Amino acid sequence: MNIILLGPPGAGKGTQARFLVEERGMVQLSTGDMLRAAKDSGTEMGLIVADVMARGALVTDEIVIGLIREQLETVKANGFIFDGFPRTLAQADALNDLLAEKGESLDGVIELEVDDEVLVERIVGRAAEAAAAGQPVRADDNADAMKIRLMEYYKKTSPLIGYYYAKGQLTKIDGLGEIADVKAAISKTLGG
Ligand code: AMP
């Protein structure tokens, strides 16, 4: 089963993806994690994306589609969870093509709906918690970058909601509930 977790930054996509990995043995493909790893290891691509990411803007479709292509060509999985990808219509089309090349398809898209005010609080809170615990703070977890991340989401990613709805693939889930409730709602959508 291949699914997309869709939603604004801070909606809880990463947290829920990890549950699906633990409980269903699916493989999480997070372009954000891949880009951060490239940045941390100082590859040429990592250097190119570092500034863009720190500002909260989207990196190019070409780069992220390349990352996903590489994973889909090399990783064997009992289903993929796309977390933070696709973020544009061009990425959505590319994903369809990449899955079709493997003889696979997308089984569903889960949208985590969250109120904008709560998002900003969550993200800024996540940074404060990490800092207090002496853990690394994401360069883009601050109020300025967060505004740009939200803007990018509404301009470029939110059209995907209508796109997948029209294809009959969208399920909306309230992302504001307790983590366990969101998890249960996702399980139900995926057939228990
Ligand atoms: P995330 O961890 O998903 O919040 O992603 C962190 C940052 O990585 C984003 O703000 C973008 O700069 C970049 N990024 C991650 N995934 C994508 C994507 N699919 N398309 C463009 N940029 C992305």
C-alpha cells in the first residue's frame, strides 16, 4: 500500500508516519529528512538547498523528484508513506509516473487538517523544547521561516487537496486531536 500524508508543516505527518513504519513495516520517504541529511553531510546538493530550507521556501521540483526516484528505484518495501512529498502539482504528477514505472499506484492520500494558529504554536514550541533539552533545533523552526513555510504550503501544496479529492483518493482527518486519536483515525482509514 502506498500512501501520502498531506498537511501543513507541524500537522504531525512525521509522527504519524513513524507509527505506520513501526506497526505496518511500511517505509517512510520524507524528502525533508533526505534534504537535511544531504545538508548535514555537506554534499554539493546539500549546500545548494541549505539556504532555501532555512528560509522556509521550497527547493526545486527537480531535486526532490530526483531524491524520490532514487529511493523508489533502490528500496524494496511493503508500501511507502510519502511524508512531505509531493508539495507541488508537478511533484504529484511525477510521483504517479514513478509509481506506474514500478507497476504500482497510489492507494490513498490522508490530509491532516490543523488550525493555522495551532501550527505556529506547535512549531515554535517544538524549537523551544528542543533548545531547553539541549537538542539541535531545526534551522527553519522559527516564527519567520514558519510564515514562509505556511505561505508556500497555501500557494503551492494546498492545490493538491483538490487534485486528490477530484481523483477520489483523499481522506481528511482531524489533525488537532490527541496523537493516539489521529493514529486510530488513520488506521481506520487504512482498513484497521
Ligand atoms: P519538512 O521536514 O517536510 O518540513 O521539510 C523541510 C524543508 O525541506 C521544507 O521547508 C522545504 O524547504 C524542503 N522540502 C522538503 N520536502 C520538499 C518538497 N517535496 N518540495 C520542495 N521542498 C521540500
